Amino acid sequence: MKMPVYRDKERRTWYVSCIYRDFKGERRHKTKRGFKTKADAAKWEMEFTAKASMNTHMLFRDFVDYYEQDRRPRLRESTWLTKEHIIKEKLLPFFGEMKLDEIDAADVVRWQNGLVNHRDGNGKPYAPTYLRTVNNQLSAIFNHAVRYYGLPGSPVAKAGKIGSTKGAEMQFWTREEYLAFAEAVMDKPESYLAFEVLYWTGIREGELLALTPGDFDLDRMTLSVTKSYQRLKCRDVITGPKTPKSVRVVTIPGFLRDEMAFYLNDCVHLERDERIFKVTKGFLSHEMDRGCEASGVKRIRIHDLRHSHVSLLIELGFSALAIADRLGHESVDVTYRYAHLFPNKQAAMAMALDVWRKEVDGIV
């Protein structure tokens, strides 16, 4: 099949225009423009030809290689590594040697049942949210095959879902509980200050671990959240925050500004762009265990400190819009996730409507 590469003289670029046969044997036309060099156009032509004529009658594990080539460049490294782990540990052992186009809903149901019935050494099953995540990854691979490679349909869609998107019940500390915990970890200044920042600002754990002295404007009592820290394959990786809205400036209370100033003053060798908290998430989890045991406060997740901050702000009377701005969320997300914590205003609303109607009717 001849697929010539052409020169676009007006735009001074290269393009490919061709007639080809897809995996069904049907004739198709494709034009792709905007290549800076002839070599780029030729490379695209070769890859396109391979995909366009590809037959989905291949091993599932072989198609996963195509899936990785297509998806990995578009994802954060941490996101792909999560996907990769699920694929290697939960999908390939069952589906790897099956033909992609021969896998049916019954196969998927058998695989799902194996996950649902799984128990670890302590008799504990997979969490419902984990089951849903693993199932969604299998669905994503088949949907990719349907959307881009001509697979007639997804057997996962026919088999249905397992697990749940609803995680464990949200937990949070009251102010009294947090203060008791903070006193218990005060013997380690780095741990104490890390938890102080998490509780009184509501920033995420990854955002905390990426903080540098340059992120603080102590005169204005502000903290700029512009990045996040992760440990990937024994490497320290700094990325952008979770979402574009997560880039924000958080105003900190005066006492926290004073604590941070005192701590940074002691860290005389710390550079302006150097991480303040050079610890791991595992270290913070260990310190959480230690503080809870010493104080007698119930154990919550590190992320629940963010929920605790929201609970405190709601108790102090702040609106969902103001809280969302501080967290780097959309206000609708705060309203939805924390609706049960906001005061119930229904009775007051009904009373106000009643008074208004009576005034209109001249009763009052």
C-alpha cells in the first residue's frame, strides 16, 4: 500500500494523504497535516498504517502494549504507575493469554467473582473502592480497543460493575482532639509543624511535602501552593498540584506564621527552593500512630486532617464558596461532600417564607 508524503508549500509543512484498508477490509481515506519534517510525516504514516490495519484477534497482553503506547504519554507518571500495577497484578494473570476479541462477558464475570471472593491472610476482602478501581481499569482497556481499534463491543459493559465509588466513612478530629494529638508529637519539631500546617491550612499531604521556604510570605501571612511531592520508584518527584484550581494562595493564621518563622530560623542551611519537610508519607503515618497512641485520640488517616480543617471552618460559619477557594476545590464539590456538616437551615427558610407571605397578605 502506497501512502505518499507531500509538501505543503504554503504552510511550509508536510502532510500525509492516503487510501487504506482498515482491519475489516473496508477502504478509508486519511489526511494528516502539520508535520515539520518529512521524517516526522513518514513516521506517523508507518504507525498509523500498523494501527489502522490491526486485527484485534491478538493476545490481551499484546494489546496492553498498544494501550500503553497510546495512553502513557498523556498521563502523569504516578497515574500511569498505578494503572501499570493493576494491569500487571490483577489483569494479565487472568486475561493475558486470551485473545482480545474472544474475551466475553462470562470471562469477565468469572474474573470479577475471583476478586470479590478474595481474602488475604487475615481473612480481609478487597475494599469496595479498590474493586471498582480495578474493574474500571479493565473497562478502560476494552473501551480503548472499541474506540480506536474497531473492537465491536466491550465485554466489561455487559458484565456490569463490581465494588463501589463510595469510600470509607469520612472521619475528622474536633479542635480538642487535634490539640491533644499535637501536644503528643510536640517533642519532634518537624513532625509537630507538619501536622500544624496540615490541620490549620487544609492542604494535601503531597502539597505539604513539596513546600519550600520560598512558598511562604511570612510578612503577608500567606502560603503559595504550586506543586506536589511524590516518591516514585525510589525517586523524589515534584509535579504540579492535583488540579489547575489547586494552584492557590492560602492565608495562614498568625500563630502558624510565628511557628513557621521560628522553625525556618533554626534551619539556617535550608535553601529558598529546598524542601522543608524532607520526610516520607510513611514517616507521617508512623508519627500519626505514635501521636494517637500517646494522646488516646482516635486514629484517622492523614487525609482526614483536610476533612478536619473543613469541619472546623464550617463550625466557624464560613460558606462553601470560601472553603472551596481555600482548599482548591469547586464550591459544588464542597457542598456535596460536606453537606452533612453544614447547619440545617430548612426550619429558618420555612419561617422566613411564612413571614413574607403573611406580610404580602396583610396578616402581619
